[in-house]
Amino acid sequence: MLKIDKPFLYVITSGKRWKHEEVAKAALKAGVRIIQYREKEAPARVMVGEARRIRKLCDEYDAMLIVNDRVDIAIACNADGVHVGQDDIPAEIVAEIFDGIIGMSVKTVEQAKQAEEYADYLGAGSAFPTGTKESKVIGVEGIRRIVEAVSIPVVAIGGITRENVLEVLKTGVAGVAVVSAVSMADDPEDAARKLLGILSTFNGGR
Ligand SMILES: Cc1ncc(COP(=O)(O)OP(=O)(O)O)c(N)n1
Ligand SMILES: Cc1ncsc1CCOP(=O)(O)O
Ligand SMILES: [Mg+2]
């Protein structure tokens, strides 16, 4: 389902410093192959336009697009997938109406095992404290427990930076997801390139 080499960098856009499209384009130029469009406040009319423009960019770079929370926007922009959390539309209902990748957020092994039935991958975190979202920190050990409990790809999220990403990779995650490390960077393309550089040197050892 996630047809990219491991470990991968999963960039989540925020429109708070740069436009969503600017972040997506910078990440794609750097070599990122999975982008999540995450917009929590804009009207649907604005979201659908942004999501469609990012879809076009992802097509140019042969990259996957996941839409956060909103199955309607995901359908309208022909996204590859949709990501839902514990309070969003349940994954089993997403599966009824959406033909694509389903990602689900989890914090515990119990949630992870339940999510496995309908999800194609899991977003596990927060790995570290983060200012981007109020989210309980489960730590690197919490991520490791989830990785070991399931057989679908696990993407770590929350407070991941160039400084701590190696520690996270050692848990065996399939990928690492970042919002601020790229979307809030002075130079998002350079930030993504540097993170990708660290991922490519990681030898997979635990
Ligand atoms: C890859 C990935 N993992 C986790 C999340 C968080 O989803 P959720 O808990 O629904 O929180 P919001 O992002 O919707 O605020 C994610 N978006 N992506
Ligand atoms: C969306 C989300 N879900 C758990 S932590 C988080 C925020 C991640 O953002 P950042 O990479 O800036 O810490
Ligand atoms: Mg959500």
C-alpha cells in the first residue's frame, strides 16, 4: 500500500508559516514522496482548491498524497489516502466510502491492534513533546511497543527533528512524519533535504 522505500520521510503541511502548496513543493523538490495535507481551520471551499493543487504537484513528482481528517476533500482531490485519528470518522466507515490508503493515529498497543483491522498504516505518537498539537507523549519506547505489536507500517510522529530522528528510526518504524521540522523551517526544502540525508544514512540497525 505505501509503495516507498523504508525508512521514509512523511511531510505534513501546515499553512501557518508558508502556504500548504509551498511546503509541499519544497518537500517534493527535496525528494519527499509522501505528503499529508493537514488544514484544521480553512473552509472546505479553500481546502479543496489547495488539496487539488497539491495533488497536481504530487503527480509531477510521482508522490503520494494523503488528506488529514476529511474524506470528502480526499475524494474531491483524488488523494491516495486519508488519515484519521481516534476522534475522527472511524476507519471502518472510511473504508466503506473511500477506496484508498487509510492511516490511523494510535497511542497504545490496544488502539494499534484495533486499528490494524481497517488501517493500512498507523501514525504513532507523540514521540516527543510538540507545540504543534496537544498530544500525550508516548516516547520512543511507546513507539517501539506499537511497532512490535502490529504487522502494518508504523509512522512515528510528534516533535521529531534532525537531532532526535535517529533514535526514532531505531525502533523499526517504517517512516517518520514531521510538521514543524519542515513546514515551519526558514527553508523547508533545505530542512527536508537534511532530514532525508539522515534517513538515507540510517543502516536499519536497532
Ligand atoms: C501520520 C499522522 N499521524 C498522526 C496524525 C494525527 O492525527 P489526529 O490524531 O487525528 O490529529 P490531527 O492531525 O487531525 O490534529 C496525523 N495527522 N498524521
Ligand atoms: C499531528 C500530530 N499528532 C500527534 S503529534 C502531532 C504534531 C506533530 O507535529 P510536529 O512534527 O511539529 O511535532
Ligand atoms: Mg484527525
